[in-house]
Amino acid sequence: MIRADMVTCPVCSRQVPERDINAHLDNNCASTDVSVSDNAAPNSTPKPKACLAPIFGGPSSLARKDVASTPSRPPPAISAASNPAQKRRAAQAVSTNEHAGPSTKKAKTSITATPRVMAAAPLAGRLRPQSLDDFVGQPHLTAHDSLLMGLTRTGSTGSMLLWGPPGCGKTTLARLLAKQTNAVFKELSATDAGIADVRAVAEEARSLLTLTGRRTILFLDEVHRFNKAQQDIFLPFVEQGIVQLIGATTDNPSFKITGALLSRCRVFVLERLSDEDIRQILIRAIERVSCIPPADEAKLSTDVNVLDTDSPQPSLASISPTLAPSSSLPSSDAHKSSQPCTSEQRPTASVDDTTLVPFPAHPQLTHVVLDSLISLSNGDARAALSLLELVLSSPPTTSPSNLLLSLRQSVSTSFDRTGDDRYDMISALHKSVRGSDGDAAMYWLARMLSQGEDPLYIARRMVVCASEDIGLADSHALPLAVSALQACQVIGMPECRINLAHLVAYLSEAPKCTRSYRAYNRAEEAAKKDMTLPVPMMVRNAPTRMMKDMGYGEEYHYNPDYMHPVANEYLPPQFNNMVFLKSAEDISDKRWDEDALRRWEAKKNNGEAWEGRNVHKQ
């Protein structure tokens, strides 16, 4: 058994008196003046300096001195010239000694600070799942037969990118994967970390892998905020397997992540949580909060230290005497006080419960309020739990109407002008106009404007739509679109929404024709085949006599001079028989889909047959 005045040397793993640990480390574990405990192996010999791993040599002596530092004796300050890796190793050595040391005073200091931080965390942070079985949503990733779970059973996850909207579980899933594979979990955020931080974690992971064989998962939140040069720092470490990178991003990795890093990582897509997922998360949270006070719940959380998974978990008695089984209580009561809530204790409502108070402990949380929380969260578990925290903190006598009004006012609609949602919505608007669905087009217009979209952005797209999709079928569409664009420039919001609604309605009901758009695409394809083809002599410009003598413009027939059509050679000889602009009657490039037509007849034509069915069907 380790005596209270003995500490474990981080280099040779021998038991050394706490007062002599600095001298022991300074002598590279070769000091003969240090009295070693009886636990040390009798045949063990001091390790020569040449056999030490590089992490324990040279400048890292500062870190070795920090191992034995106690709260009463602060560690020596690290000079500004020290690199970030030295600072990180020194801080890690201090943290390791505080957790591993047998001193009761030191252990109590490191333990009591954690529940305070956890108690100050929002509800979403305190109620993170502690196992994959408790993880809600993303069944395509967490199912037993999924590819991701198959990787965890091998003991390694590899490097991956988790792409999904906010609040879908990216960070939680990364932590649970590290826990499942027994890997050291290091977490950084691209918003405040740099190359030096990544390199320090990689060096520490290399040493840990060399000494213990244990893998390190580096979780980088908001990985898309790293520029291309910063992303390249991961390439050698991921390639060699020194770290397993898990990057979380809300942006499309195809646009934000370099191709070199993408080729080394698997991309897993996380979907927005469904209403049923959000409901399950909220009910679980209500059950836990109703049974355990927030401060005690933070102390009971097992996710107390994310960055240092090697530290031992504190016991319930060491956290707080009030939570430990008391000797003054009967044994049965003491046993009950240390057990989690049972199903009888949880204030859940039955399926047949039609009362307005499904949770008696929180009478303000009615069915209507719960449904509103699910709707306002929009598939974001973090937002749902934040709204739930507002509801639980409100007075029990608060009326549901006032509570709902406050909740709606506290929610800001998320709309990122640089994200995928913007382009998805403008695409939906354009396709609705093209499909002559005025209802859908008006909805997407209102949705974008209500979320703060620039009206000029929408107007410019409608100018393109006027030529691309209406084109020759209605030549008034383009002038109207340009006029609407000018109106938006002159008037601005909110009045210009009326001009845009006028334009969108007109374009939706106008006939459609893509002849000019398709003609250009054919011509462009032909032009790119050979960009060196000469212009025919007949249609060349001949501004001088010399050029006329060379044959420029010879035999050209000026069309207005003739009462009848005349022929000129306008195209290079290779394309004389090529048709780019087809006639309006030419439907050779169109197809007939009977199933698609029947769906349209049933959905948009009241089940009646399309009037052009017998004319166009071949």
C-alpha cells in the first residue's frame, strides 16, 4: 500500500518520498541518495540517460520539476521563450500528479472545483449522455450493425469528420467514441486554437502511444474555421496514426476542408434530430432534473474531466458528505439515497393522460408548452434543453400563454448567409418558379426575406430565371425582372418585398421555354472542342482595301438587300450541319414519363387528364 508521503515517479514508476521527487527527476532517476519505497522492484536498476524517451530529455526538465508541485508550493514559472509544447507538458504533469497523488488535501482541491464548474454549466452540458446506449438520434451511426459501431469494436475509430447542423450530437458522439475505445480524449476549438496547440497535442500523443500504446483522439470543433494552411498540420499526424482526428463542422466539408485532409478522413453525416428525438431528450431531462437538484446532478455526472481521461473518478462521499450514505440514517434509507431515480419516482405522464399538467413537479410545463419547445428547437437538442431550462426556472404559477410568448421571443431564427441553408432555399425558390408552383415559390420568398436575406440577392436570381426558364416563351419576363431589381435597389426593405412578390408570381405563371438556354449550352460545348477554328472568310470584317483584296467578306450577301432569304457561310465548315437553336416545335430532346405525369394529374390537376396528353404522347 502506498504511504501518504510517497508519490509515483512519472519516468521510472518507482515510489519516491514526496520531498525528494525534484532531486530524483533532476538526476534522471539515478539518484542514490533518494530512499525508495519497499514497493519498488528489488532488481530494478536506474535507467541510463541514453535510454530515456525524448519527451523526458532536455528542456522538459521544467515539466519534471512541476510534477511534485503542490498548492502550497507553486510550480516554477515557465519563461515566455518556452514553446507551447513545453507549457502543455508542464501543465499536464501538474494535473497528473494532483490526480494520482495520495495526498488527501490535493485530491480534495481538484475534486471540489469540478462540481462547481459543472453546476454553472447550462442544462445541455450537465445532461450529456454518458454512454452510447443513452445517445438519442442518428440511428444510422449508432445502430449495432452500423459502420461506425463496427469501427469502435476494433478498438479504433480512425480519423473522421462529423458534418451536421448545430445541436445534433457531434461533440457528444465524439466523446462517447473516445470512451468506447478507451482512448485519451483531447478537445480543441478552431475558434481559439492554432497550429501550436495541435502540434503540442500531437507530440503528447506520440509519447503516450510509444510508452503505453494508448491512442489519442483529437476532437477539433468548428474545424471548418481552420484555413488551408492550418488544416495541413494534421496531415502527417493523421497519416502516421499518431492522433485520430475527429472534426466537427456545420459547413459542407467539400467546400471547407482541403482535399488532402478529406482523403484521410471518413465523412459521417449527422441529420437534424426529429421531433420524436427531441421529445425523448426533453422527457429524459425533466425526469433527471425532477429527481436530482442541479448542483447535486453536476456532482454525480461522470463526465467531469474531458481533457484528462486518465484521472480517477471521485467517490460520492469525497464530493459531498450530504450525498454520501449517512451513518445516522437507517441502512435502507442510506441505500436509497445513493440510488438513481426509479421509474416510480419519475414524474412522467402516462400515454392516456389527458391532463394539462403531465409533470406535477413543474406545473407550468404543460403539453402545449412541451410541444412548443419541440417546435421552437427545430431539431436542435441544445436549443431545446436551453428552452427547457427557461421553463423550469420560471415560477410554477406562470400562465402557459405568457410562457409561450416569452419562449417565442427568446428564439432567434438561425440563418447563415454563407451556409448551405441559403443556397438550398434559393434553389427551392428557383425550382418552384420553374415548376410553375406559385404557392411554393411565394413561401420560399417569404421564408428568405423573413430570415433577413438580402432582397437584391433574390432579385438577381430571378433575373437569371427570367431568361433561363421563361426565355422566348414570354419576352416581357426579363424587362419585368430587371425593373424589380431596380425597385429593390431604390426602395429597399420592407416595401420591396411587394415588388419581389409581383415578380415571383408573374414568373411562376408565365409559360416556360428553355430553347435559348439549351442552345447556348450546345454551342458552348462545340466551341470548347476546338478554340482555334478560323472565322469563315465570307463573314470576316474588311475595313481596309488590303483586307478586301485578301478575300475578307467576299461573296457575303447583305440580307436586307434581298426580297428573299439568302445563304451565307456563318459557321466553320466542321459545324455547318450542327443545330444549336432548335425550333419551338422540336421536342426531340424531351422525354415522356407516364408516372410523373400521373402524379402531377393527381396532385395538381384534381385527378383530371392533362389536355396535352393525346397531342404530345408518342
